[in-house]
Amino acid sequence: MKAAAALSLLLSAALACPSKLTTLPRQIVDNAAGTLSHEEIVEKSAAGLRLLKLDPTSPPVWFSEEGKLELMRAHVRFVDVTETWEDKVAIKAAEAAAASFGPASDAAHRASFPAPSHQSEVSALLPDLSIAQMNSTLSQLTALNNRYYRSSTGAQASTLLLNIINGIIAGRSDISAALYTHSWTQSSVIAKVAGASNNSAPVVILGAHLDSINLSSPTSGRAPGADDDGSGIVNIVEILRVLVASGWKPATPVEFHWYAGEEAGLLGSDAIATAYKRAGKQVKAMMELDMTAYFRPGSKEVISIEADYIDSGLNTLTKSLVTAYSALPWAMDEPCGYACSDHASWYDQGYPTTMLYEAVTGNDNARIHSSSDTTSVSGFSWTHSLEFTKVALGFVYELSA
Ligand SMILES: *[C@@H]1O[C@H](CO)[C@@H](O)[C@H](O)[C@H]1NC(C)=O
Ligand SMILES: *[C@@H]1O[C@H](CO)[C@@H](O)[C@H](O)[C@H]1NC(C)=O
Ligand SMILES: *[C@@H]1O[C@H](CO)[C@@H](O)[C@H](O)[C@H]1NC(C)=O
């Protein structure tokens, strides 16, 4: 994630105003996706076009791959719904039909969660969280040329991560890990921990994105992605390592997700969240960690909490988790906008979401999506990132105890 919202506003203005259409990529094919047939989706995607949703309310629009890249370079966010649109339409139709049998739930996106109550157990684990471990895992990931979702090194990142996780969970029959494959090269990775007292209870999900991107040369360009989102990736690996080492067995199920293709329109998380909803899976809460390791030198160090595409009840819990488990204060970020990161995929399916961010917008890392997103950038801080690991460990522990 996360790019200048002002530019994205400029482009939506251009979309709305035909006289400015020359500023838009020329590859837009048509705007009639609201009434898409199955045949049209099959035909156009076979021809290499992608169906992109540019805002929450308008129908999706067809773009070529090159047009999609132009949008990314112009910092316009979107969800690539090419492979999920028909499922999304079916889900909405089923929900509308169900709603006619009773009052629509106004509780959506205002879930209620108990305050943290396992301070002694969680606090005992926090000293085990290790910067050296996170740094070592990150070094292996950033050694790959990039983690682009269509590159072979992007696929290598998935298997590398899976191998690390398999090492962590060895000997635990209640924990499994696997690639979640997609139609593109990179796989998402999911680790599942069974609930010891009720494995049918709603699942708690902690997520980050696996891919990285060099915007000027996505397929072959250097994109270490140390902060975006190497930091979130290794935070979650470290949380899993410490929990497993402690013998932790959650009462209810927990999943750790590393998503493919976030930079290209939330591809992995949208596929997984849509599949979970289609399967009727219940999700208690989903937290995304997308960039946790930088704050602008000289600025106030905080744990920033995203303000949109989140559940306000879950955000209340997130704030108290920061207070309980981190030395840093929380601060609300300004709204990040449509398709900001993977939590938005879960929000779109009606699941409670929250997202921590490294700094309030403006104090965040400007080197992302380039060859200079490395740990040697001035402002990159492992001790800062460690604070996010503490809060997210608390999130997992408290909600699954
Ligand atoms: C992180 O790893 C790199 C490469 O292995 C090493 O040079 C650096 O000193 C490490 N930093 C920390 C904080 O452990
Ligand atoms: C387990 O969770 C499911 C789903 O929430 C619930 O229906 C069921 O009653 C729970 N079982 C027990 C033994 O608590
Ligand atoms: C993209 O990668 C190329 C080749 O590694 C590099 O020269 C270029 O600076 C990178 N672009 C950005 C924006 O970092």
C-alpha cells in the first residue's frame, strides 16, 4: 500500500469528467460491467483484460494489463475482481434474499468485543519476540530480486515462507500450513491453528501481504519490499514462532495469512475472503499489518490505526490492545481510501476488520514500491516494528483464548 490519496482523487475527477479523459489510460474497454454475463467475463479475461473496481459504488471496469499498471503508477487504488466478481454478485444476491426474511442487521461493522483480560499471559510472552529473528527472516525475503505476484521470485517467496513456517510448527498436529494457489504465479500462504475447545467457532485472522513491487519495472525490477510489506510478513512469522514455542493452544481457531498480489488490486485477499464467505465461514475478527517498520525521523512515534474499511467496535479493542501491550500511544490515521490494503477484502464480505499502520499518513515511508525500500533507509526501525508485533500477538491471544 499506500499512496497519495490526492492523486487518486484527481483521477476519479478525470473519470467523472469526459473532457479530461485524455489523462486516463487509453486501455479502458467499456464501462458496462454492471450487467456482465458469465460469457463476457470468460471471453474478456481470456483476452488478457482485467476487471477493476475503482470505488465502492460504481460497477467495475475492464482494463488491459498495461492500463492496470498505468493506474498503479498514477497511485490509483482498485480491487482486481476479475476472478471474484461473479461470486461477489451471488453473495450480495443471497444476502439481499435473506434480508427479506427479517430486519437487515445494523450491527454490521459495529461488532462488540470484550476488553483485554489476559494481560499476565500475554505480557509473559512479549519479551520472547525477537528483532534478530525478524531481521533474519526478512533478509531471506529481501534477498529475492522481488516478490512480484507474476514473477518466479514472487513464487519462490511463497515456498520460502512456507518452509520457514513448517519449521516453526513441526511436531504440532493441531497446526497446518499450506500454499493457497491462484491463477497467477505467486501463492498466498495460510497457517491454521485448530481451536482446542471449539474448532467450529469463528476464526481469528492475522494477515499481511507477501508481494512487493517496483512500479517502474514490475516483472524484473528490484523490489526488496523491506517495509512494504516485509515488516508485516515477519511480524506475523515471529508471533507464530513465539506462540508455538510457548505451547500456546487457542480455545478457538486462528489463521495466519500472507497474501499474494496485494499491490495488484488486493488479488490474494479478495480471492480468499470471497471464498470464505461463499463457504459460509465465520470470521470473528481480521487484523492486517501492512508496513510497520518506519516513521519519519523527528516525528512523533505512534501506532497508527486505520480509520476506514474497518469495524469501529474492533477498533475500540485495537486501541485498548495498544494501551495494554505497547509502550507507544495509538493515533488515528486519516482515511486511507478505497482498496487501501487486504483488510478491505474482508470488510467487503462483512467481516470485522482492523489495521495497524506504521505512522500517520505523511510520516510514513515514501520509498515503497521501489528498489530503495530497504532496512537501511533512515527512519527504518526494528524497535518500532517490534511494538506492532506485541499488539498483534495480543490481538490473536485475547480473541482466541
Ligand atoms: C540484520 O541482518 C543483516 C543481514 O544479515 C545484518 O547485516 C544486520 O546487522 C542485521 N540487523 C539486526 C538489527 O539484527
Ligand atoms: C462451537 O461454535 C459453534 C459456532 O459458533 C457453535 O454453534 C457451537 O455451539 C460451539 N460449540 C460449543 C461446544 O461451544
Ligand atoms: C526498478 O528496478 C530497476 C532495476 O532493478 C531500478 O534500476 C529502478 O531504479 C527501480 N525503480 C524504482 C522506482 O526503484
